[in-house]
Amino acid sequence: MNARRLPHPSPAARAAATPDGGTLDPDRLFPVETRTRAIARDLFSRVADLPIISPHGHVDPRLLVDDAPFPDPARLLVTHDHYVTRLLHAGGVEMSSLRLGPALAEPREVWRALANNWHLFAGTASGYWLAHELATLFGVTGELSAESADTSFDRITAQLGEPRLRPRALFAAFGIDVLATTDDPLDDLTHHQALAQDPSFTGRVIPTFRPDAYITPATPGFRERVERLMDLEGAAPDDFDAYLRALEARRAHFIAHGAVSADHGVLEPRAEDLRPDEASTLFRAAMTGKLSPEGERSFAAHMLLQMARMSVDDGLVMTIHPGVHRNHSSETLRRWGPDTGHDIPVATSYTQNLRPLLEKYGLAPEFHLILFGIDESAMSREIAPLAGFYPSVYIGAPWWFLDAPDAILRFRASVTETAGFYRGSGFVDDTRAFLSIPARHDGARRLDSAFLARLVCEGRISLPAAERIAVDLVDAIPRKAFKL
Amino acid sequence: MNARRLPHPSPAARAAATPDGGTLDPDRLFPVETRTRAIARDLFSRVADLPIISPHGHVDPRLLVDDAPFPDPARLLVTHDHYVTRLLHAGGVEMSSLRLGPALAEPREVWRALANNWHLFAGTASGYWLAHELATLFGVTGELSAESADTSFDRITAQLGEPRLRPRALFAAFGIDVLATTDDPLDDLTHHQALAQDPSFTGRVIPTFRPDAYITPATPGFRERVERLMDLEGAAPDDFDAYLRALEARRAHFIAHGAVSADHGVLEPRAEDLRPDEASTLFRAAMTGKLSPEGERSFAAHMLLQMARMSVDDGLVMTIHPGVHRNHSSETLRRWGPDTGHDIPVATSYTQNLRPLLEKYGLAPEFHLILFGIDESAMSREIAPLAGFYPSVYIGAPWWFLDAPDAILRFRASVTETAGFYRGSGFVDDTRAFLSIPARHDGARRLDSAFLARLVCEGRISLPAAERIAVDLVDAIPRKAFKL
Amino acid sequence: MNARRLPHPSPAARAAATPDGGTLDPDRLFPVETRTRAIARDLFSRVADLPIISPHGHVDPRLLVDDAPFPDPARLLVTHDHYVTRLLHAGGVEMSSLRLGPALAEPREVWRALANNWHLFAGTASGYWLAHELATLFGVTGELSAESADTSFDRITAQLGEPRLRPRALFAAFGIDVLATTDDPLDDLTHHQALAQDPSFTGRVIPTFRPDAYITPATPGFRERVERLMDLEGAAPDDFDAYLRALEARRAHFIAHGAVSADHGVLEPRAEDLRPDEASTLFRAAMTGKLSPEGERSFAAHMLLQMARMSVDDGLVMTIHPGVHRNHSSETLRRWGPDTGHDIPVATSYTQNLRPLLEKYGLAPEFHLILFGIDESAMSREIAPLAGFYPSVYIGAPWWFLDAPDAILRFRASVTETAGFYRGSGFVDDTRAFLSIPARHDGARRLDSAFLARLVCEGRISLPAAERIAVDLVDAIPRKAFKL
């Protein structure tokens, strides 16, 4: 399994994006011990420049359609990144000081809030990525501070007009081979179409079908959304079979635009196998607002099973991102909207919750079910054992709060001894911060190299095996898991 | 944020307490790898002699009021320390052999039980602390054993009369800046007052309001305690509003005596927002012994919310130590009382349990809620994400069974990548073993130095940042979290 | 506590079993850092050749009674080892290609399936053990591959007839002192008797009483099994007291044949203390097929308590292996039977579930209760604290998916700081793969040496203490826990 060496950015293109990255430690994230570090360095050198496969994330495709210069450092690196704003908020910065607009803040003020509170980010993954982005893209090195806030703001601002910092130039410079976005089922996907048909853009940007709000009756606006769905597909709004067909039609629309996966962000990864008449009754109750909380839970669990069934039928890889209580702070949701830093994980169980789904489809040929997790206790206990038996189950990369150096090493140590390297999804950045993509993949590659180097030094795998695995982890493995 | 360098013990005072500590490894708890160890040693040297802030613990203030010599090695180091007696008990020593008194044991016999079973403590935190205390305070080095039990007993006994080993001399020699005790709400706090008014004692010893037994109807003696509370504050025993006012009055009494925090040791960290009439009805039922187990659970959960409300009003930092099943062995409780080593942790969830409290007060200015935990799986999953968003939430230091070298490093690795260093409480020793305070803080400082040194060597933080953080962790950070 | 140096295999016997093991790293599993590695190597050298105590496992005693040559490499190393087949299945190999027989596969085909998919095992415990077995027993070194599959198959096959590879010769060469099997309560234990009475076999092979299927009404076939039990012991099939006496009689039968422990593989480690009439009513309902799922759960929980009572009475060590959802895939169970790789763990709680049992028997003299676990989050939270107080409770070795290098080190780091080394069971291989026994014990000894070496280098235990503990871990500690 050698990496398909895709056309990827020339050293010149990369250099263009790296005016002065000299202060990043070239051995960062490697183990400290000399011999292990040397092996990690060698392994990393084999994958550092391989193309980036990003099969799940939240970048807006319009960014690449418009290809406009980024407007200012605040919008570019702070305002839209809830990883960053949540920690500033925790540190005492009002959300109003992090948002731009009349009666809100100016970009420079937002930037100052970041710089003044830079100490909050020491040791965090977000701080690590920001430092990487500032150094490699803007030559801003060292720590931000109140004293230097204006200088760094001005220095970044001055560069934002440069062609090398336009989204498409960065896409090329980053060496992105595939970038998947996450999209509403009713999205017409014109942006994806525009990119696909644009001869001046050679990147591959594909949509991902994310139907949560259309299959979870407890979500505010569920009925209206389903009505629009039924309307679009010309179906009666209370017909469960038509509802299923409408969802299938939207999946087909996504597949026609290049989608390879459907993503499911459920609170609990629970599936329930209802009889058609039971499901139909719950659906009608949901559409008339008469469904009990228990019925809502059952219907959502049944729809997870239906989504698996559709994946078996149409081939979309099914990914589940469970276990997050979204919008924990109602006041913050009301004032500032969703995705503003207060989604908080909960304990998550897969073994018994997913059993009805795996009983029906776990052995189905070509079915791929990637289980992400944010509850570390389930990694060695449930996710690795499931992926170590069911050919359909793949282990999702460490996600969200776990996409961080120590957590990634804990993840590898937790799942590998049971399920090896080849039952995983490969790294997934899951980011809406476009500029953080290289920092995240660079980090993951370094950490996988570090992990493999340790196994070599402990006599657990051979160096040639480690070299093959390092490459497969960024190429063959994600391509297989995501059917790319 | 430089450490306020408080007047602290002179080298002479420290030396007085360390007649012969030579056999403790000066590099203990540091990473083994040479370069990391050198950095850890440097970081530690900056904090080793800074004053000790102990914002939560269980030392009896009478110890310092009386300032009497410790009577014997058994009472000093074994009998009252349930960390020590539990492991001896597990190893087969009868509890009766560890208690002093007629028909029980002599101090020398207790000491022999410890020495004979010293192997049980190898690799434990308790063993580590004991070794530290024996070496630094009494010059007793090496391992205890059956053969040398009497020698070490006599050697310690001979020193107990020395002035340097009186509680106040040790308080000074340990470099304690603040010591918080934990007290019953009806405590008149005369001991604290005596210490505050004694011109010959310059230490700061402050009480902590711990109302568990007065707000948890399932606790034996709840009604009698609440009646005493109501009586003390002159209120009718079945009036819920008067009950709340009485609790507020006791908190005010504590604040007047220097308290900065209120502590809550609940089985589950669950809050419930009841209407006043609902709460009042439950209260009356509790006071007439007619409350169902479900009602008891609701009332306790509502009182946790009320405690948060009072903290918002009066400024006491709210600390929660949840997730321990107290007094697991009824027979042991009956024969030997509480706090005898059989409190056993359970799985703990915060995200959904605490939501009602955080919905009401999570964004309140100046509210501080420190979440301790003893279920490691909740650290990266819930505690760090909560503290990474809510300005009110602070991450409690690793507690009880987790106050141990590897557990402390796991804790740092689990929470830092999400919430950084500045959303924590700083180290808390939580001890009733006065002599173990320096060992515990010394250990925590070494381990934080070790953790920071690793991040430096992995290129994740700069050395100057690590130096600042090391100092802040023992000074600015606990002072801020506990409003000291 | 020095190891009783039992007569164990001469270097010649060992060499006979190791024609060419030269490519295994002699420092495998040791820490990488030089000084720690040197200490680990020294510690390991003290235990590497000590006899193997295997107090819990699943080797079939007929293997040693028959002492026949192993038939082929597939049966020897693949077909019967669900650790191996599960990962091949996950990697896409049909179960039918891993089973021998008409319309199924030939041994050579099974071997090819393993060799073709060798990359799946990189970094896994199973791969590590296989490599150890291939190198030490057959001189097959390096990685298996499609190209070399036939060569290795032939090379192994050619050796299988050699006397050194007969089961009894291997038993001696492995240096096994005690081997416990796991047996059905109705087993007449004639194989154990045959071995005990055979003057030409000097090994100690003892049965283990495993009554799950006779005390868990939800198990298919429960009634028929209990009827056979009652029949065998001449009791009326609906008499609960007679049922208890029948179980006691079978335990006595096992004890008479050398058994030292009774093993319990429950989904949840839950005990319930029912009144005799309640238990009796549930039993009669179970025997007439009228027990509700709730009743089944209560009865099973009560029987766990009864088993503890019997252990207190007859002295059999009680071991609990909880928290595994057996036979997760019904289709796989139907087609290929149990123990085929789809037993998947679930979250497990001990503190409250086991309390009724510990309330009754936790302080009983000579009662030994070994708690295994497969949910890592419960290790520091519940298992270590329980074993750190109750003299009856011992910490089971890392089990099943956790019998792997990193998991073993996590286990040690999780439980030692609370409960030390002497509250554990010693290593347990729990294997049905006879040939993997040395690899597993060798690995466990290396990892314990590695862990101890780290504590020495961190100044937490002395080198002499580490040396004693290393030996005790493979000798005094398992002998004490399992009453050997």
C-alpha cells in the first residue's frame, strides 16, 4: 500500500505560504528521548509533504467559490472559531467583545482581546494551532501579548491582500487533495457544482449529507424542515414512506455532487428497530407536534437505523459523532447562536445502544460505519473491540476536544493494541477554521510518527512496518474508510 | 503575574525541620530523560520555596490553638490518617490494632503494624508522603521494617518534645501562607477567632462552610441538625424561607471569620430548579420525616442550586467534591465511625446534572464554582470543557485517590489541552494529616514542573512561558480561584 | 518473600523450544530511556526464568491427557483463537475461510489468510504474541506475508511432529508450575484426575468452577442445565435449598480435584440480598419459565451473593470477570457459535453493585474476591479503592483486551498509587491458546519490570524494594491471592 503521490504543491508554493516559520521547533511533538525522536523524525519526513485528505470538516465552500481576500485578522482567526472564543469567554472576555459589528467590537479590539489573554492558550491545542498559523502564514512568531497586539494585527492585515493568502492559493499551498464540507440535506450544492465545473480550480471539494435536523423530532424547527423536504420532493407531509424516499432522494442528490459520506451528530448513538407501522405512527405524531419525549427518542433512534439502511443501499459511508450536549447555555444560544463554544460532552455507550443497527447491517458488505467518540473511556472498552470484529466498523480519529497532542497519543495507545492501525478512519480535522488545516494534519502526522517510533524502540513493530504504516495512515487508510 | 513573595520561613527554619533528609532523591518525581529532567529541575527551583497556599483541607484548628507537642508516632502518622489505616486494614491488620485505647492498641503496637506492613505502601502516594515526612522531620530514612520498628518509634518519640515539632513551629517551617479548615455550619469558630486574635500567631487560618449534613435529608440526623440551626437563628422549624435565611446567616458568620469558600460533598453533582412552593413542601415533608427517597434526592439537588445562589449573593467560592459513596462498610462505620477508609468513588457526570445550576448562575459575574472529580473519565470529557466555556467554572485539583504522582500527570494531560492552565484551582491538599502538607505540595510542584518541562521539550510552550506558569500555579492561580 | 524456586526447565529444555528466536528484541517492552531500560533489564533478569503460575485460563485439559502432536499450523495458531480470528474477520476475511472442514477451508488456506493480512496485527497484542510464538517455537521470524505464507506453513508443519512440540514437553519447557483450566460444574473432571494420577506427568493442572450457565436464568438452556444438576445430585428440581446444596456439592467435587477458585462471568457485577422465600419463589418461576426479565436479573444477582457465601464456607477464591456483552452478533453466534470474537465490553460499576455482597462478606476472614475489569475508567475509581480497604478484595490483572503492553502499564499506573502492589492477583493469562502462555507471561514480567524501573528512576521506590516486588509479583502475590 504505497501512497498515491498526487500532484502536490511545489516547495515554492509551500515557501510562499511560509515567509518566516523559523521559530517553530522542527522537532515539535516528537518524543524527547534521543533515539525515539530520531526515528519519529525519519517517519515524519516520509509523510510531511504528502497531500492532505480532509474527509470531514466544516469549511464553507463559498470561501473557495468567492476566493476573496480574508478581511481582517479577527474574522480570520478568532470570531468564527469557537475553539478560540470559548476559552477567551471562560477567561472573562464578554462574547460581545469578540463579535464584530455596531455596538459590538472592531477587529482590532477582538485581536487585542486575544493577545491580552494569550496566556490562557498555553498548553492548549487551539494555542498550538494558532501559533503554527501565525508563524507559517504571517511570520508572526513568539507569544502574542498586550504590548505587541497592534503590531501583530497590523503585520497580518498588511499581508491579507497578498495573492498567496487567497483561499484557493492556500488550498494549493496546503496540499489539499480532498476537502469534504458538511451540508444541509436541502442544500442545492451549487457551490460544490461551481467548484467542480470551474476549470481554474482543480481541487476536489465534496459535500457531506448531515440530516440531524430532519430526523430528530426534538430539534427546534423539525416540522418546518421536514415539510420543506417533503415539499421539495413532492410528497405528502404525513407519509412516512414518502419521507424516507425524500431523504433517499436528497442523498442521491449529494452523491451526484460527489458526496462519499453521511454524518450523524446524535446525543446518544442509539438505534431502534421499529416495525414500519410503529415508525409511521411516530412520524405522524411528530408532524402534528404530538410526540412524547419518549416517542421522540424512539423515532430518532429508528431513523439512525434507517440511515444505516440507506448507507447500505446507496454506499454513503455513515459517520456518527455522538455524545455532545449541544448548546449547554441557553442564554448564550439565545444571544449568540449555536456553535459558540458551549457544546459539552457526556458519557457515551455504543455496545448496547448500537446493537440493533449492527445486528441488521454490521456484516453487510461494503457498509462503512465510522464511530467517533469524545468519551475516552469508551475507546478501549467499546470502539476498538467493535472495530476489531465488525468489518463495517471503523474507529474515528480523536475528535474535537480530543484532537490534541496528548489525547491523540492516548487514543492510539487505547485502540491500537485491540484493533491495530488498519481499522481506523485516518485523521479527520473536523474544522471550520480553514487556516488551521495544515497545523492539524501536521500535528497528527507528527504524533503518529511519535507513536510508531515508540513501538519500534520497544521492539513491538519493525522499522519497515512503521514506515509503511506512517504512509498508509495518511493515504490508504482514510481513502479506504471514506471510499475516496 | 509574579508571585507575591510573602514573608516565608528562613532557610534556618526549614533546616530545623529537616535534620537529615539526605536520602530523599533530590530529583524525585522528575522525568527520567536528561534534558526534560534538567528543565523540570530548573522550573521546580523557582517554586520550591514559595509559600504554601492550602485553600481546602481538614486540619483541626485546635491543633494550632493548643500548640501542644504531638503525643506519639502512632497518633501523629497512623491512627488519624484514613489513607494509611485503610491500606493496613486491606492488608489484614484488624482495625482494633490500629486504634489506641483500653482493649485496643498501644502506640508502639500501632507503629509496629505500620512497619511490619511497609511493603503494602510501596508505590502508593501514602507511602511516598510518609517517607517524605519521616526523612525530613525525623531523619528516619530507608524503609520501615519489623526489625527496625522499635528503633524508629523511639527515634521519633524522642524528638516529639522538641519545640521545632510543635504545630505552630511547623506551620512556620512549612511556609504556610493560608490554611483553610472545613467546619460545621453551627461551629462558633472560636478557634479561628482565637488564632486570628493571637498576636503570637501570624498565620492565616480560615474556616470553610460545609453544609452537607444540613441540606441533605437522607443524612442521618438531618432533622435534628436543621432544628438546631433554626433554633440558633430563631426561626420556626418548618419555614423554608427561614431555613434559607438561617443558612445565609451562618454563611455570613463564616465570612466574618475569614471564610472564602463553601464546600459541598455530594454523591452526585446534581442541581434541580424547583418552584418555591415545591421546595417548601419538600422541606416540610423532610422535617416531619415523610419525604420519599425521590423527594430527598430532589430536595438535595435543589439545595445545591440554592447554595450556588447564595454564593452568587455573598461571594463565597463554591466547591463541589462529588462522586464518593461514603461509609461503604456499615459494620466498619458502626464500630469505628466515619472517615475510616471505606469511602469508595462512583461514576460521576456533571454536564447534564449541573446544567440547571449553570443555566441560572454559570454566567454570573464573580461566581466561582470549582469542580473536583474522582472519576478520571469525566476530566477531559466534562470538567475541562465546562471550565473552557463558563467563566465561573474552575477545574479542581486531582483529589483524594487522584492526589498521586501518575494521577496528577494524567490529570494535567487530560484537562490542559482543552482548558489550559489558568482555568484551574491550583493544588489543593485536602488533608487531615497536618504533617503531610509539605510532602503533598512539594510533590504537586515537582509534577507540574515535570509536566511543563515535557511541553517545553516537545515544542509546545516556550521555556519563559513555562517559568511563568510554574509560579502562577502556586500563587496567582489558587489566589484567583479561591478569592484569596 | 522470596520466590519458592521450583524445579523448572533446564536451559536445555528451553533451548529445545527455541531453535532460532534471535530476532526478537531482547529489550522488547522495556522503556526506551537508557537508565530506566538498564534497571528494567536487571529486574526482568531476576524473574525471566521463574516458573509460570497460571491460575486462570481456558486450556483444554485433554490436550495434556492426550499429549498428541498438534495437527497443523491453522488449528494450532489461528482457528481456535478468537483474538486472532476476530481481527481477520474485521479486516474482511469471511469466517468460513477461517474454519476447517468440508465446504470450509484447508489449513493452508487459513494460514494464507493470516499471512495475507499480517499488517492488520501490527501494534496489537495478538500480533505480538504470534510473533513471539513463531520465533521461539518454530524459528519463523520477520513478518508473515502473502509471498512467504507457504514457506512458513511448511516450515511449521515440518516441526509439528517433533517430540519437543508435544503438549507435555511444552508444558515443561514453558516452566509452568500451575495451570488452572475453566470447567463446567457438571464436568466429572476425569481429565484432571488422569493427569493427577499419571506418574509420567508431574505438572499441576487444576480445574476452576464456572457456574454462570447454572445460576443465570437468562442463559439459553438454564432450566435443562439445572435439571441435570439436580438430577446428578438427586434433588427435586424445584427446591431452592436443594439447588444450593447441589451447587455446594459440585464445588466440593471440584475442590476434591484441586480447584482453588470459582469464576463468574457476569454482565454486571451486581449482588442482591433476597430473603430465602423471595429467592425460592424466583427459582421456582425460573424453573417453570415464568420469570420476568427483572426477576431474572434479581435472581442472578442473588446467586452471585450465594456464590460469595459458598466461597466463605468452602474457601474457593471467588473471581469475577464482569462487563462483557457476550455474542453481540446473533448471526455470527448462529453460524459459528460462541467465543468467536464478538464479545464486546460495556461500562461497568462495582461500588454500588457489589455493596450487598461486601456488606455481608467483605470482612469475612479468608474470603478472597478477585475483581477483574475491562472498563479502564473503573480501575482508579472503584477497583483500587475497594481493594485498598476490604481485606477480601484483590485487583484482577488486566484482562482480555487489556492484556496488552500499554494497557498493562496504564493498569499499573491506575491502581498502584491507591492500592500498592500487594493487593493484586498477579498476572493471569486467561488464554485458550496454549502456545501463547510464555509470550503473555514474558510480556507481563517485562512490563512490570518497566513500571518498577520507572518508579525507581523517579525516586519513588528503592531498587532493592523493586527487586523484591518484581519477584513477588510472579510468585508470592499470585500464590496468596489464589491460595496456591
